[in-house]
Amino acid sequence: MDIETRRQKQQELMVKLVERKVRSRAEQLYQTRGEVDGHALQDWVQAESEVLKKSILAPLYRRLRTESQGSEAVEAGNLSV
């Protein structure tokens, strides 16, 4: 495995770690609200904000999520052509 591939895999693992923490916090928010549906996006955004505020991985997470969303948009555009 070359250095670039190893770096990418490590970054993916770090992003998954942050996402796991965000998911866990969003679940806590959902439960605190009495498990009322309809607020999933609000819970996710709040949880993401709280987790990233405390994480040194925040810049990496934001960059990789932005890049990932950009490539998904390009792929979706290619599928609709």
C-alpha cells in the first residue's frame, strides 16, 4: 500500500469516527425530545456543531465532507445527462 492510499484510508477512518460521534449525539437529542419524529436534520446539525466544536478533526471532516458532496453532485449530474 502506498503512502497516499494509506493517508486516504486514515482520513476516511477519522471522518467515520466523527460521524459516529455525531450520530450518537443526534440520537441523544432525539431521545431527549421524547423521540418525536420530524427533527432529524435539526438534530444532526446541532449534534454536528457540538461535536465539531470540540474536535481537532473538524477541519478535516468539513473538507472531506465538502469534497464528497461535490463529487456526489457531479456524479448525479452525469447520471441525468
